Amino acid sequence: MPDENRSSQITFFGIILAVVVGLYLSSRYSYLLFHSLVEATSIAISFTFFIVTWNTRRYLTSGGLKILGIGYGCIAMIDLLHTLAYKGMGVFPGDGANLPTQFWIAARALQAILLCVAPLFVRRKADERIILAICLPVVAAAITLICIGIFPDCFIEGKGLTPFKVISEYLISAALLLAILLFAGHRSAFTTRVFALIVSSIICTIGSELAFTSYLSVYGPANMIGHFLKLAGFFLLYRAIIVTGFTEPFVHISQDLKQAEDGVTREREFSRSLLESMADGVVACDANGILSLFNRTAREWHSIDPMQLPQEEWAQHYDLFRADGVTPLPTEEIPLAMALRGVEVKDVGMAIVTKGHLPRFILTNGSMIVDSEGRKLGAVVVMRDITEFRRLEQELRQTNEELEQRVAARTAALEQTAIDLQEAQRIAHVGSWDLDLTSNVLSWSDEIYRIFEIDPEKFGASYEAFLDAIHPDDREMVNAAYTYSLKNKLPYAIDHRLLFADGRVKYVHEQCETFWENDQPVRSLGTVQDITEHTLAEQERRTNLTFYESLDLVNRAIQGNEYPEEMMSDVLDEVLTILDCDRAFLMYPCDPEADTWHVPMERTKPEYPGALNLGIEMPMDPEVAETLRILLAADGPVKFGPGTKYPLPAEVSERFGFKCFMAMAVHPKIGKPWQFGIHQCSFGREWTPEEERLFKEVGRRLADGLSSMLIYRDLRASEGRFSTLINQAADGFFVHDLEGRILDVNQRACDSLGYTREELLTMNVAEVDAEFVSHDHVKNFWSKLTLDHPVTLQGRHQRKDGSTFPVEIRLGLLLLEDRRVILGLARDITERNAAAEALQKLNEELEVRVKERTAEIENKSRQLLDSRQALMNLVTDLNDNAAQLAAANAKLQELDRLKSMFIASMSHELRTPLNSIIGFSSILAEEWLGPVTEEQKKNLLTVHRAGQHLLALVNDVIDVSKIEAGKLEVTVSDFDLAEVVDESTNLFTGEIRDKSLELQVDSLHLQMRTDRRRLTQCLINLLSNAVKYTDWGSVRLAARTVNRKNDDADSWLEITVTDTGMGIRDEDLPLLFNAFVRLPLPADKSIRGTGLGLYLTKKIVCETLRGEIGVESKFGKGSCFTLRIPVQLKNGNGNEQGNE
């Protein structure tokens, strides 16, 4: 036999060698013949694969073989076209090498895909119809693409293979390597020989593909080697498929039968061991009732081995009794006999009572045994010992009876507890719920149904239904809290709202905890408490707290300012903050019959600047008058705008840019009513009742504040008149205490003594009284004075130069702030005394001539008496005037403090008339009220410029006072630097044009965060000086970002203002930034100024914007001012205000 196999192998290899030699010789004779023979053989092998596979498709269990067999049939079709299109065959037009090469690539690509897919179906079934439905369209598509010229070129005459052809061959080779790995992964499905043949076939195919990447001619050696390798690959795969598909299956069947036989033996032995080891008894019989199985447990229970006995003797022989353990078991009731008759035995009880043993109670289950065709083979019964179970059952029954009694008692107690719990939940408004997460069933207590106001019969008890009962705005919050608690395994507590169909809202407090089993949530328990009353009470408390806190801020603003304008400004500022509106204002008068109206005070948010120039009188139009009538008719605030009773006044709202407003008439105790109002410019706002209530109370308190302000103005005017009267009085005015310390004097007292007022206020009356005796004497005299009885006396006063003069003094006692002081009115009686002396001399002369001229003397005497009476009347009048002055002096000390306040508020008082002057001069110059002549317009423009200059001076003085007091506010906002530069330079366009100067601006778009107004003020001051002091040339403003040491890059802004003006002398530079300092100008120059511009600029830059400023100048050539400030102004000043 080995010799026969060896002979067959020699013959086989001889044939192979002969075929190779023959093909080679044919290539030497005609390569076209060689190619046709190789391709024909490959096509024949492929079609053989297909025919064998197709005819055996019903018997093939390997889907991989079907895929290869059917797929190679499709490859054969493409290879046939490749053979017919080969260069020299002349079948297709063109007779070139590109067309057959394209067919080659298509066939090899399909072959690589099939070899990669086949291993995946080695142990799987594959439907041949699906394989054909996939392969045939693929082949058709490839042929179509090649024939219509869409398929890429693979060979170019004179150049050889295209890159597409070479790359495709490499990709196909890579796919074939993948196929080897896939076949290796299913190595156990093939014998060693078959696996070796498949791998060898694929390796030959790879070699063929690599050979076809380097030939230059379709008749070249590389092409021939490639065809030899292709033929070898097809032949080896043919051998593998034939062996695997036909010869090898029989070997597998034999092996499988042997393995199955061994398996049955093992299973039989396993089953026998299993039956013998079972704690249950198992008995079986054949179709004739002959016992065939009696396992170990059954033998032990019956204490005998099975015997070939008829069924009627089974009960007696095997000690079988009914379940009571006393009655012998009839044959027809024996479980095995019943099963053999076809009766299903299920939990049938019986007893085995062997001699000398207690009854053994058995529970049996069994059935008939039939084959696959339903023929009876026998019966089997399984017996289970339930003796112990019955004993336990009896004990359990007794125990259950006892437990039932306990449960009944406990149930009654629980029912009472449940009733108590429900009552407690009702009283506390607390309900409980239970959510079964496995079934999504939600259970509620009665109190929750009451809280949610839901009928239990209509409630879909689920978590989703629970969410539906929650306020829509709170559902996401509640669901998120519950989801978070599940995710993190934590309990949670949350407050949320319930929304009812009628619009009512309830507030509830919910708590929940989830219980877990095997790392899965199974149950959530929670409580819900109705906290509506508590929440509403807390909201009302907070509302009232906010209300009274807001009123406290308003009260502080009213009571914390001595100046009326600042009081109104501060109150409106608080209103802006409290009510979050865009504009707050006071209008006067709130009188529809008035001819004009104006706005004394207005405060706005930065993004909504003032609607009016403060103080400008506006004509009363019908729309405004109607609004005022509505306000006067109402007893509180009136809302105008969308959703309110009154629409917006169309013209007014358009002019002032607001979308809704609320206002009320304010009635001070003096004068006409005022209008107090707020605007909302950004959106149409609906004012809440709480805001309306707060606004009304603010208006009421503002009325009190306005009353105080108006009274204060009247008092201030009265003070001015009284001060004028005192200072213009002909008598000296002295106020001193009981120690003689001078407290106040008028100008007449200063003039008569030659001292200044400041000097007198540091002196004692003893220093000016030339006849002063002693302090004790005068104190004793002063202490006797009373409020109702002034005293008149004469004395002498001593001037600063030492000279004295006679005075008549009228002294009175005053109480100023519970303090006793002396008011003295001193009248110089030098002339009166001189007149008295002259009169005395005249009397002496008359006495000498009395005898001679008695009649004449008598007449003169009468005239003299009349003159003296008139003089005494004059003295009396003067004394009366002095008494009036003494009475008015009671207010002097209080008014002294008000004087200081008056001086400090002068700048504020100037702004109102200045704004009116500026506004009306502009209105007249622009001919709003009618045409004017050129001369009138010129004069009006002069007035306007002078007013602007004076207003700027007043503003500078105010800013200086604020800076010196440390109260200059900083309003931080975000803005573009380019906007500020444009805004500043545009102010000087006309003046620069008039002076024929060149303005150069080198700005940049830089996002700043600082005080925009103060930065603009600094740029305007610097540009104003540059333009004023430059007669020719240019003014240049440049801006850039710089990096300072220890700061971030580009964190500072540097602005330079350069001019070609007159420049500054070196010795004047140190004085440049001092207040009220103006440097000397040439004789031919006259430039107005206050000396405050650069002083203010330096203060703002250095102290407010936290930067620095410097100057470089050459006299006669110009100056360069440089300021540097941070791009982002950081907080650090208590006067800063954010504007986010």
C-alpha cells in the first residue's frame, strides 16, 4: 500500500512537471498561446469549483465553501473577458494592454474579498441565493465600469503600469495576507493538509500579484511568472476544496460517530450515578409493567431489591399504604401503575410502612415514557420523603394559629396607629408617599391627596403623574433633585410649588430617601408638607422688611443732607436702585393750568442719559396737561403704558424715550404740587403692587422733604434779608456771653473800632470798653438783666489805634439754644455830645444877653426846647430800633451755621440759572421761537459761550470741592476708547477750523473699563489748552497700549496730546498743575481761563483713574502732555460705583 501511494505521488508530480514544461515551451513558441492555456485552465478550475459547489449545495454545511465555489464561478466570467481582451487576441476593438489589465484587477479584487469573507462562514450556513445576489451585481458593475471607460487606467503603452494598477496589486496582496490570518483563526475547522493547501494557494496568489507590479510588457517574463503562480494558486485551492468538500467529510463522520458513541457511554454512566446519588426515590418499569429501575433510595425505603412481580402484588410486597399511613394502597392507586396507564401523577401522596419502622410519608410525581413516535416504552415515578415536612407542617400550622392571633392584635394596633398617623398628618399638613421603582407604582397617603387636591380615583399613580401635579416652572428642578439623589445615593429635601386649575399656588416641602438592593434602586419613600402659610408669611415678612429698609434708605437720603439739591439727587438715586428703573425725576409744577414746567432734578442710569437739561422751562402742551390732571385726580401712583388703564402719552414717550412710567402728584406744605415719576426705557414693565406701594410711600416722604426744602429756602431768603439789615444798620452790633467773650459783631461795629471781624471775635468786651471797671462788677450787672427789660447806658469805646469815643449802649438779655448771652447796640454819640456842648455854650451866651433880648431869647429857648424834644424822640426811635435788632439777634447763632451752608451751596444755586441762560440762548439763537437778526444772533452766541464758560467754571469748582473732600464718585463702565476720542475731538472741530489748524488723531479700538466721563473730561481739558494756546501748525492726539513694570502686558493706556503752540518756560513748569495758577502770557495775548483745568486733570488722572500725567515743553515750540491710566480700573475706592 505505501508503494502504491508513492507511485501515485510520483505520477501526480510528473504530470504537474509535464504541464509546467509544456506551458513554458508554448510561451517560447507563442506567448499568446501560453496565456490562453493558463487562463483557460484557471477558468476551467473556477467553473469546476462552481459546478461542484452548486450541485452539492444542499449537503454542504460550511458556508465558506459555498462562498468560494459560487464566487470563483463569478471570477471565471471576468477572467474569460480578460483572456478574450488580451493583447493580440483581437476580440475587442483597440487590441491594447489596458483593457485586459483592468479586467485582471477587477477579478483579483473580487478574489481577495471572497478569500477574506469565506473564513468568517466556515462554521456558519450561507444561502446560495444571497451569495449570487451579491456577486453577480458586483461582477456586472465592474464589467460595466470597465466597458464605459469609468474604471481607472491600469496600463499605458510605452510607459507600463499605472500607479493605480501597482497600488491596487499591493492592496490586494494585503487583503490576501488578512485572509491567511482569518483562516488561521479558524484552524480547527480544517485538517493540517487542507489548511496547508489553502495557505499555499493564497501565498501563490500573493506572489502572482507582486509579479504583476513590475512588468513593462504584457509579454514580459514577470507577466509569465505571475500567470504560473496564478495557475498554482487556483490548482491548490481546487485541491483544498475538493478534499474538504468531499473526501474529508467522510473522515469527519467516522470520527463523529466514534465520539458520539463514547459520549453516550459517558452520559449513561453519569445518569446511573446521578440516580443512585439522588435523595429522592426513583422507580421505573417497562411497557409490560416489569420493574426496570429501583435506585438506592427506593431500595433503602422498601428494605428490599426490586422483584419481577405483577402489579397487583406491588402494594403488599412493597408495603404501600395510602397517605394516612393505615389504609393499604389499592393497585389502581399505585402511582407507577397510574403512570403506566397514561395518568399524569402530580403530587400524589402515599406511605411506606415497613415492619419495625414508623410510616414514611411519600409525595410522588410521574408520567408515562414514550418514544418520538408516541409508542409507550414504560413509566417512571419520583418519590420524595415528606415525613419531616409533615411534622414541620403540623408545627407550622400550630405556630400559624398563634401568629394569626398575634397578627390580629397587632393589625388592630396598626390600624389604630394608621388612623392616628393620618390624623397627625392632617394636623401637621404632612403626607407620605411610596414609589416602587421596579413597577413605577406610586402610593400616596390621604393627606397628600388633600394637599394636592386630587381625587384618588382619578389619579394615575406614577412618578410622571406626580410631576404633572407640580408647577411647570418647578418640574425640572424637582426631577433634577430626585435624579441627583438617585445618581449619588443621597436623600434630598426641596421646596417647590403646586399649580391648580384655578390658578392657585401652594408651597410644599418635600423630603425623599431611596433604598437600594444589589446596587439597584428599588423603592423611594418621601414626605410632603404643606408650607403655604409659612411661605406666604415669610414672603410677606421679607416684602415688609424690604419695604421698610428701602424707606429707611430714603429717610437717610432726606435727613442726611443739608442742601436741598443734594437731598433730591440722593433720594432719586435711591429710587433708581430700589425700584431698578431707568430714570427718576421731579417735575414742577404739577399744575395743568400753568404756562410752563421744568425738571429741577433728574437721575438716570448711564445707558439712558437725562431727558432734559435741568431747570429749562418747557411749554405746557395738552398732552402733558392731561397727564397732570390724571395725577391730581388720583390719590396715589398712576401707571401709564401697556397693560395699564392709561396709555403712554405718545409725543412725550417718543421725545424722552421711555416705554412705561409711573408717577404721582406730591403735595408739599408750601407752594404748588410737584410730579414725582420714574421711567422704564429698556422694556415695557409691569409694576407690581409692592413696587406701587413703595413708590407711594416714597412720594409721601418726598413731599415732607420738599416741604422742608421749601421752608429752608424761605428761611435762607429771610436770613439774607436779616443779614443785610444787620450789616447796614447805623449802630454797632455786639453779642457776647456773660464772661464778656465777643461772639458776633456787625460791620458797623468793626468800622467804628478799626478792627476786623475776625479780630473782634477773639477779644473780650473789656478790651474795647475804655471805662471797664472789673469783670466782677460787670458780671454782677449783667446777671441782673432780664429778658423783658433792656438797659440803656453811656460809656466810651477804645479804637484799635488807642483813641476813644463816646457811645450810648442798649443792653438786653437773649437766650440762644438755652444759652444766656448779652446783645448790645452801641451808637456813636460823638456828634450828639458835640451838639449838646455847643448848646450849653449857646445858653451861656444867651444868659449874658438875656436882659437885652429877652423876647428873642425866650423865642429861641422855645425853639431849642422843641429841638431837644425832637432830638429825644430821635433817640427813642433809635432805642426802639435797637430793641428790634436785639430781638432779631436771637436767630443769629443758628443762622451762622446756615451761612456756611449757603456759601457751600452757591455753586449749586448758580447751575440752575446758568442752564436756563444756556438753554434759552441756544433756543433763541437757533430761531426756535422766531427769527432774529445777525447782530442779535451774535449777541446770543456771546451769551451762550459766556454761560458755557461760567458753567464750566462752576463745575470745576464743584469738582475741586469734591476732590478736596474725597467725595468724587467714580462710575466704572465698559466702553470703546475710539468712541471717547471721537466724542472729545468733535467738540473742537469748529475752533480748529476757524484757526486753520490741523487736527491729527491716532486712536485705536480698545475695550476700556474705567470712568468714561472723567476720562472724557481730562481729554477735553488737554485738547482745550492745546487749541487755545496754538495759533498755527497742528494739534495731535495719539493713543497706544503700553506695558509697565510688574504689570501685565498692554495693561495701561497712554494718550499724548501734542501741539505746536507757544510752549511753557522751564521755570513755569513746576506751577503748571497748581490750582488757580495761570502762567504769564505775552502782551498781545488774551486767553480766558480759571487756572483749574490742569489742576483738575491731574487730580482725576492720579487720584480717580489711578494713573499718572506729565508734560514736556519748549518755549516757543509747543508742548506734549502724556497721561497713562490702567485699561481696567480695579476696585479699591469706596466712592466707586460699578456699571455692569
